[in-house]
Amino acid sequence: MQRKIYLDMHSREEAQRLFWSRFGQRTTEAETIPSRLARGRVTAAPVTARFSSPSFHSAAMDGLAVRAEDTFGASDDTPRTLRIDTGEAVPVNTGYPLPPDKNAVIMIENVLLADDGATGVIRAPVYPWQHVRKVGEDIVATELLFPTGHQLRPADIGALLTGGCATVRVRKRPKVVIIPTGSELVRLEDYPDAPPAGKTIESNATVLAGLAEQAGAEVAITPIISDDFATISRHLQATVASEADLVIINAGSSAGSADYTVRIIEQLGEILVHGITIMPGKPTILGVIDHKPVVGIPGYPVSAIIAMEQLVVPLLARMQGVHVDPPATVQAVLAKDLPSRSGIEEFRRMIVGRIDDRFVAVPLKQGAGAITTLTRANGMLRIAAASEGEIHGREVTIELLVPRPQAERTILCTGSHDLCLDVLGDLLRKQDPAYPLASTHVGSLGGLMALKQGMCHLAGSHLLDPMDGSYNTSYIRKHLAGRDIRAVTLVHREQGFIVPKGNPKNIASIHDLFGEGIRFINRQAGSGTRVLLDYELERHHLDPDAILGYDQDEYTHMAVAVAVLSGKVDTGLGIKSAANALGLDFVPLVEERYDLLLPGELFDTPMIQAVLTVINTADFRQAVEALGGYSTRETGRLVER
Ligand SMILES: Nc1nc2c(c(=O)[nH]1)N[C@H]1C(S)=C(S)[C@@H](COP(=O)(O)OP(=O)(O)OC[C@H]3O[C@@H](n4cnc5c(N)ncnc54)[C@H](O)[C@@H]3O)O[C@H]1N2
Ligand code: MOO
């Protein structure tokens, strides 16, 4: 079957306008539902109160109901005795009806009661209607409680019930049906141990359903449909003919040999848009079948979410007569250059944190297939279509994905990678307040540069000075001269050769890297591990260029371990815990010190003190030792300068 190449691309704004001009006026029908079940629903008509509240004059305090006039003149010098036994004063509790002849309440604390309860003495008067909630003080019958188009919150339900509205007219929830397609997809529930080779776990349908439900929709997910033109077509037709108000067909939206979505929609109805100049989300399809909106959402998980948020969520809101507000933003300084293709509006997932008095934004990876770029992000940077990107140090607008105080508590940690940072991050989250630790990896020297530019709170570093065997201090002196930088030892750890289980190539020392056909994977220049390797090679007078793979590098210990596990290479230099994590073997080479470096100005901040507190707990040490390949003998020690 012929492949479908994109129609002309539309900008996001054009696509939204086209789609909304077609469907944006179409609200769902109104229905009457019990008020108790109406949270989150949107009123379809004005709601007026049937009852007043309070519906009677009621005591606002526990005490004695009186006629205010009977208390006039009471003072410390001229206390007044009120008769309870004759009904001059009547004991009431908060919320009780006020006796008909009374007009005020004296708080019980201000009454000296006689032992027999027959009288009470007061030393101050009350004024008329003091501590009384009068009829209709809160709600007057017939008054407007909510206009049309109000989304009901929990407090609103309280007002509905109090105002006598047992039922309320609301917009029906739009019905959304999601059709996941792809012959490669399997359900995790069917393969809990591991998916069969070449199969992908279906996840988008549930994610999209969650977004649609958050937007007020009622969602159904169909079984996974395999990539067969006729099957998808039949299924889509049946779904459109059902009660669905909007149909989402996931994946098969781009140019692959089995990407049928666009042709199927075209055959059954009409294509409004295929291709939007956004990334991720480019191959999104907006179509119409039998007057119903049908959206082809791209398969990559991040593309799917962005397409859904930009095009479907606002439409679902309109269908219910509400409007979505844009997310809160902060201005932040960009920690890295971000080149971007002109003509494409890019959505970059970011981590933002506050350092001193400014926000700093660190970009995460770009790949639309990586869902963790969204789960790790706390902000989003939109690079406008007209822009060729943003540069390091520039102030940019970040849309927040978390409440601002959470972004302000986020600890930006960069530099070298170590698995203990995950332990630290986990324990920091158990603190109160919770401090999210966001680590990105740029190597030890990269961490020093980030510190220099004020782009991180912490930098992990293990830079060996071959001259004297010291770690980090001489590098700080050289690269951060004049700056107050503190170093706190996190761990000592074993560095060595990560090898497949059983060490089939018998790697025993650095000399074995030169063995016949041994494939090695290196770490990037500027990483402490690379410095260590180069130092060891030089010490043994060995020629790096004779190592097969010396010029191939990875950015983390785990990436090296994955390269070994996948059989791509025979070995790489890394930490033992990375080998352990993937069930690989490990040949120790040296023990090294790994420190966290931080600006002295931040040392006394609650955030850094929280980090130091966690590092010094027995829980942290135990969890680190359990990873294997670590010693915590100097953990938490401030390194002398
Ligand atoms: N030659 C071209 N190839 C691609 C282009 C292009 O312009 N030319 N665009 C790329 C872009 S951008 C995107 S986004 C994707 C969109 O792909 P499709 O919508 O056609 O989706 P598939 O190819 O079927 O799947 C992509 C990817 O996503 C996984 N997937 C699909 N459904 C699910 C699901 N329900 N849960 C989890 N994961 C899912 C699927 O297995 C694939 O890995 O196309 C690029 N290609
Ligand atoms: O748009 Mo694709 O949506 O870039 O990954």
C-alpha cells in the first residue's frame, strides 16, 4: 500500500483555530444530576438558591441567649446577675435557634455561673445581634449562587446543598473513546515479566484517558487494534457511530509503511489538518467523520501528551462551556544553549530551580519517545517557531508543571553521575518540606563550570590530581579561583572494569584493554572517570589510541553498563554499583573519592542543610553500602581547603 506523506503543515494557532471553528461552539447537552455528585462539573444554567441560610436566627457561639437590653450597664464595678431559672437568659449552643424573645448571645466564657445553674453573673454588656447569625446572612432564597459555565468545586457543592438545590443542571461530560493501534503493542498485564522481543508496552491510552478525564470527559479505551487497514477502518467507523463525542486514534499518524490513520480518516470523512509545526507532536491529524471530531494522536509518548494538551484538552473544555487558563510561568536563566529548527515550535522539557534570587532552567533530553523527560520535568520551555533557539544565560519564560513553591525547593544537582544521588534524592523527599533533587549529568568538569556560572546548587565531582593524589581541591583552585566553594564527601567508591557476567574476555587489568579485538567504551572528556583512565594509561606508559573504542563515549556509568550488557562492547570503566544494578561483573581498579561541591553562600540555606542532614543519617549510609562498591567512612565530612 502506498505511503501517505504529510499534507501541508499548519502552525499550532492555525490548527487550533480551524479545529475550534468547526467544533468549538458545540457544547454537550445539559443534564440534571444530584448536587452531591457534581464536583468538577460545569453549570449549564444559572443556579439560584431555594432556601435562605441560616433559615432562622441562630446562636453563633455557645453561651446564654439574652435580650441585649437586659445586659446594658454591666461592668466590672456593676456586675449584673441574669436569671436562667426564670428564662431571662437561656443556655444555647452554637447553631441553636435563638429563642423568639432574645436578640443576642453572651459567650459562656464571659459568664460566672452559679453552682446550681440558676443564675449567671456578667461583667460586660452585649449589643443587639451580637453572636447571632441572622436569617439569610449567608444565602437569601432566590439569589444567584452560580452563573452558567461555573466549574463546581467542593465548597460550591456545600453552597448548593445549603441553598436547597438537591440537583443541578450541568453540561454532560463529553464522551471520548481512545483507540490504541499498533501491531507492536502488548498489554503489560499479559506479559508481567517482560514483553516479547520487539514488542512495546501499550501505555498511551491510559495516559490520554487520564488527561481527558482531568478535562472532565468520560473515557472508554478500546482493545489494541493491530496495524491492518481494514480492521482499523471498521473499528473507527463503529466507534464514530457509537455515543462518542470525540474519537482519538493513537499512532500510525506519520509516514511509516503501516501508518494508515490519515488515509482511513480521509476515506471515512475529512482531514482538516495533517501535520502541525510543533515538536513533539508534528504528525497530529485533525479530522471529521459523521460531524464528529476525530483526532489522530502521534505514537511517541511525549508527542501524544503534547498533542493532547494543545488540541484536545482545550476542545473538551469548550464542549463543557469552560475555558482553560494558561499555566503559571516564571522567568528563568537558561543553563545551556538550545538550538532549535526555525519554523517549528518546540516544547522542551526543563528542570527549574531557584538559586539565590533567580530561577535557573536546565533542559532535559529532547527525544519524544522518552516519557521520563516529562516525568522528571517541572517546567516547559516553548521555543517559538520563528526562533532559531535560545542561548545559554538568556532569560526565558518557563511554564510551570508543578506549583511554584515546589520549583523553588528543587535542588539542581549536576556534574558527575553517581547512583548514591538517587538514594539521596529519595531520602530528601521524605523530609518535611520535601526537597526534589533534580540531577543532570555533565561530568565533573562540567559541574565545576555550572558552579562557576551559578547554574546549580550542587555538583558531584571526583577529579583526581595525579600530582598529589588529591581529589577536587586543586581543580577548584584552578577553575573557581577566588570563589568560596565547599566540598562535602559523599562516598568513596570503587572504579573498575564493568564486564559481562562471568568475565568471558578475562579482563584483569588495564593492560587487557589492548587485547586482540577487545572493544571498549569510554567516558566523555571532562568526566572524572575519563581523567582517571587517562591517568592510569599514562602511569603505565600505555597508548590510548591503541584501545579499540577509546574515541567512543558515553555520559554516565549506567550508559556504560548498558553498552556492556547489550554486547555492544566488552568492557568500560565505571563504578561497581552500576555493574551490580544490571547483574554484570566488575574488576576493581582503584578506590576514589566522590564529593559534592557547593557555593559557600548557599551553605547555610535550609535546602543545603537538608542535604547535609540526610547525608549524615544512618539510613543514607546503610542504603549506600547496600548498593555495593561504596565506603561511607568519610561520608558527610567537609573537605579541608
Ligand atoms: N519518515 C518519517 N518518520 C517519522 C516522522 C516523519 O516525519 N517522517 N515523524 C516522526 C515523529 S515526529 C513522530 S511523533 C512519530 C509518530 O509516529 P506515529 O504516530 O506514526 O506512531 P508509530 O510510528 O506507530 O509509533 C511511534 C512510536 O510510539 C510507540 N507507540 C505507539 N502507540 C503507543 C502506545 N499506545 N503506547 C506506547 N507506545 C506507543 C510505537 O511503538 C513507536 O515506538 O513518527 C516519527 N517518524
Ligand atoms: O513530533 Mo514528533 O512529535 O517530534 O516526536
